[in-house]
Amino acid sequence: MFENYFSQRIKNTPSSFIREILKVTQKPEIISFAGGLPNPISFPQEELKISMNRIADNFGAKIYQYSTTMGLDSLRQFIVDRYKRIWGMDITVDNVIITTGSQQALDLIGKVFINDGDKVLVEKPSYLGLLQAFCMYRADFVQSKLNDDGLDIEDLKNNIKTYKPKLAYLIPNFQNPTGLTYTAENRKKVFEVIKDENLILIQDDPYGELRFEDGERIPYIGLNESEKNIYLGSFSKIVTPGMRLGYIIANKEIIKMIETAKQASDLHSNIFGQYLISDYLHNNDLDKHIEKIKKLYKSQASAMVGAMEEYFPKTVKFTHPKGGMFTWVTIQEGKSVTDLFDKAIAKKVAFVPGHPFYVNPQNVNTLRLNYTNADEETIKIGIQRLAQALTEV
Amino acid sequence: MFENYFSQRIKNTPSSFIREILKVTQKPEIISFAGGLPNPISFPQEELKISMNRIADNFGAKIYQYSTTMGLDSLRQFIVDRYKRIWGMDITVDNVIITTGSQQALDLIGKVFINDGDKVLVEKPSYLGLLQAFCMYRADFVQSKLNDDGLDIEDLKNNIKTYKPKLAYLIPNFQNPTGLTYTAENRKKVFEVIKDENLILIQDDPYGELRFEDGERIPYIGLNESEKNIYLGSFSKIVTPGMRLGYIIANKEIIKMIETAKQASDLHSNIFGQYLISDYLHNNDLDKHIEKIKKLYKSQASAMVGAMEEYFPKTVKFTHPKGGMFTWVTIQEGKSVTDLFDKAIAKKVAFVPGHPFYVNPQNVNTLRLNYTNADEETIKIGIQRLAQALTEV
């Protein structure tokens, strides 16, 4: 009835494939590797309860009143201090704006930068939430191949040369959906290719803190060498996603424009949540809390990879994540992952078929598995079921 | 440095005049009628503290986990029940989506309906947050005159005929910025004019519950007579704005599109806040709480109107609000409200000049005063200062 009223942008947005899938996979008898939820162990519930009572006592009406678009100073200062300490960034609170989750960061960046048809370079496959967000601003996507060590440099060079993208969106650490991490060497090569281009580079990093193997953090692409770098971060995977709190770090001129866009989008993010997270962070040891999450995810990832090695047909490939929440499975070319999905559901195990992570999904033979929301025994049973489905396609 | 990267939409968005003003007006020696903050008395702090502990005990990890884009069922059900009871609306939770404040409702509606250059009819003057939000989607605004009893019907007819707007955005109760309320008769006339047009009517109603004079609620325009009506509501003025929780009530087909737009915008609104407000609403008497707010605002409004009657030059006109948070002042034509602003600041009193409420501000001789955030004595002193400034221009 309203077809003629809706905007072109909304009509062109892919229907949420994943939400449809999640409906099927929510039946209790199904073992689901389809979601992307952090394990509830990552929520420091007791400490947050102490913090909420403390902010109610200490700040009174302020935690309930309208607040500034940029976000709470003490929370922004925490971010500044952390990024200075870890990455040596030369930033102040003026380089940081709080967003309603990282998803809003993507929406605001789309609003601030994208004109109809502007070219945006993304990984192949890429985070579906980014594709949805930028689709609303009618971006024209260019997908660059991912290899085990990061972006395919030749493909990247060709894309840059051919399409002259205005923005690039990359997830260098424990990428969603593949679980891959760019090597230090690959990052240097990527920066060599892009540094003299008129290109804004967005590095989204919700999982970077969750490295459970292979030691140290790897510096961002062009870290401290480019004013055209935008960094996204989030408290969703290390404290709580329910508060919807993320942030953008960028040049002040960019942050000022994003502030204007945010004012028009939601005035400001939930200020109670900002006081709560800030109080939690200033009164607890975040790194110690993260260790607990990493220990759990390491054993879950290892259970999944171990089971895949044991039960999957040898023609099936999969990534070995060193952090984050996902692994990415590639079945034989020519086989249909949609058929596999139907067979898997019949065997009571679910995953996300690769389609929504591609701009133009064709002959998709990939799928995403999440390991953070099932115990090791359940993971093993689920992978056995999936292995049976795999032998049938 | 980034001028060439920014989108046309953000470059065309008016810089936030009001934020610049608020910087000047935040000095402690200034009596400010410029803001739009609810009085902290409207936050039921003790009850919210009880609720936050209760939801932490009752729901555990759920209050911190990712949640659905549509919003918490129990909160949506509360809204359904209330609108059924008060307005006899025939709706279910499928007609209601929770938004990150009403500001996000405006952003999402813009996303879902507006193509570049689509005509949108708004009041003259209109809410500046709407102008900003829709400006991002490059709406072409048509402003329709407001009289003391509501929209000027002849002007409305002409605008509808000439511009064929796709959307209309109205605030029928205690409008921001004017404080005016459409009479029941005016609402009927407005509906007669628009009902057979291809026009979606958005009625934003953040202040409707705050009627402190003249008895009963007046039904919405076309209430229960049009599938093309969209209703906006908010908990900001009756419980807390800091949680950023508002909602949209509309036809299911529209809500479904808004859900897609919201998923791309912030996945979902803060779920902790939704549990908190829902628990508060289900365990307390909202209407009794609202009575307390109305009593306070009535005395504050009456102090302001009384002082304006006593001290303002007779050439100055102003509205007599029967609810809400604002009054609207019109000085003699030809006088500059910008000059007045400078003189007022010199006398240590602040207001918002009318400019940001117009699409094409020219020779502006109007200004907005807020009365909810100062006590009666302070209001009287502030109005005396403003009266002195008025005699000088």
C-alpha cells in the first residue's frame, strides 16, 4: 500500500537475510553457529551493578538528563588514554566521539562522506552491517579479495586504479565474517598502495582486543602516519553490547562533521550507559577482564577447529582464527551452500550462508560459523552434524 | 582539509546555531531561557534506582546482550495498552518500534521516505531537529503558517495544491518552538484538507502529556481514520531524556521498513534502558508522576507569562502556553532579534532567536523562551532583564 511512498534507498536495501535465518535457528533443538553474540561471560554483571548504584548516588539527575552530542568527557578521556598508551596516538578528546554502537558509526560516516554513487572499497567478503549502512547512502561498492595474510595487493592496486574509491572500509583484526587477520607485512603493503591516494581509510576493530593466540597486537594500517585514517572501536565485545556504545577516532575536522550528523540522528547516545561504562572502566581492570573472555573464546575456537579437522571432508577449507568470534568455511566450488543450509537445518545445526557478505552474491560456496555462544561439547556435536550434511551435498 | 571529501548533504546542513548559542548561555551568571531541558524533578530517580536493581536481579545477562531491532516487547506492549486506553487505537506491538529518542524517529522516517528534493510540509516555525534530520535526506521544505488556533487553513490548502508534499510534519500539542496547540476544530479542518491527498502525516507529540491548563486531551488529526498517519512519542519529557527512548506508531508495512532502516542505523536501542523504563512503567503510576511535573510547569509558565505581561512593552506579543515547555515571543516588525540577543546577553539573560526554526530565516522578529529550568523568582528577574533589553531595541 505504501510502495509509492518509500525512498529509493530503502527499496534498494537488501532484505535482512540474516534475520530471516535467525528466526529458523532460534528453535531450541537447533545448535546454532549462526549468531554473532558475545558469550554472556563477557558482561561483568556484578561490577556493573556496583557501578550503576554508584553513579546513581554520585551524579544524581545528570545520568538522566540530556547531554552533549560528543559524549561523556570521562569516557572519551579513557579512550584517549588507552589509545595513547597502546598505540602512541597523539590525540585528545576532540578526536573522539561516542556513537550508539559501531553500527551508528558506520551510518554517520556514510552520512558525512557518501554522495549517490560514490565508490567504496570493501573486503570480499565484508561485514554485512556496513553494506546495509552504506547502501542507505547509495554507495557503489568495490570488493577487494582477501587472502590468508590480508588483502590481495594486486587486486587492491587494480581496484584503486580502476575505481578511485573515496572510502575504504577494512576490518584488519579477526575480520567478520572470515576471522582472518592481516599480517604486519600485508598492512605495510596496503598502506604503500593507498597512502598517496585521495582515500579515507576506515579501520573497524570490534574484535582486536580478543586476540587469544600468537601474542601481540599488530599496528593498524598507516598508524600515526595518516590524517585520512578513521578508527572505530566498541565496548560491545569486551564489556556489553546492550548499552550500544562505540566510538570514532579521527581528525578533528572529520569529528566535527560527524558531530553535526549525529545531532541530526539521535542528539546523543544514552548518557546513563556512558556514565555506567565510564565508572566501570575507571574502577576495574579491563585488561584482566579481557583475559577471562580470551581464555574462554580460545577453548571454544579450538574445540570448533579441532572438530572440523576431525570430522569435515578434506575438500572443505576453513580459517584458523587467532582471535575474535568467527571462522569461515569454504566448500567445494560448484556446491551450493543453500542446499547445505537446508540439509544442516534438517540435522538441527545452523550457520550463516556466505551470501549477505558479498555485494553480488553468485555461486556462493562459503559460510560463517560463530563459536562464542556454545560450550565445547555442543560445538563438537554441532560440527559432527554439519559434517554429515557436508558429505550429503 | 577534508572539504572535498564531505557529502553534499552534510555541507548543506545548517550549522547548529543553537549549540553556538548554548555555549554563550552556559556562563553561570546568565539566566538562560535558551535551553529545552526538562526540569530534573521529572526524573523519578528513586524509583529508577529500585528498577535498575530489580532488572539486574531478574533478567541477568539479558539486560546487557544484543537485542531485537523492534525493541523490548514489554515496553512496546505498555505503549499499545496506553494508546488503546487513551485513544482507542486498534494496534498491536507490530505497529510500534522503539527508537533512540524521537530524534532517531525523525532520522529513520527521513531515510525511509525521502528522495532528493521530495517536498515536506512543516509548520512555520518548525522544530529545528526535524529540519536538520530531513535536510540530511535533502528534503525540500514547504512552511505553512501557524495561527493561534493551529495551521492557517487557506495557506495549507495553497501549499498542498501548489507543492503536493509527500510528507507533512506537525506538532499539534504545545508546539516547539511556539507552545501553541491546535484546537479540535482546526484539527478537523486540517484533516479535511489532507485526507484525500497522497500525503503521509507525521504527528510528533513529545509534550502532549504535559497539559497543565484547559482540561482534556484533544484527539490527533485524523485519529483512527487514516492509515497514512504516523505518531511519534517519547519518554524524554515524562520519565528521562538521558536514556534516549522514543517510539513510532504506524501501519505495519511502514514499521517494517523503519525496522530495516533502524537495523542499518544502530541495530537496536540501548536494551538496558528499555528494561529499566519498562520496569519503572509497570511498577509505578505514570499518571501520578506526570501530575507532579504538570504542577511545577504550570507555576513556572504562569510566572513567566505573568512577568511578561507586567514588564514587556505592549508592542511585544507572546503565546500563552497551556502545556509543554516553551513560549514564543514576537517583537515589532522591523526590529532585529539578533540585536536584542546581544543586548540581552549584556544584561545576563539568554533566549533562542527564531532563526533556526525557519527554512529561510529573513527579518526574524521572533524568539523562543523555555520556562522549565528556572525557579519562579529567577524567571521573574530574567524577564525583567529581557524587558529592559526590549526597550533598548
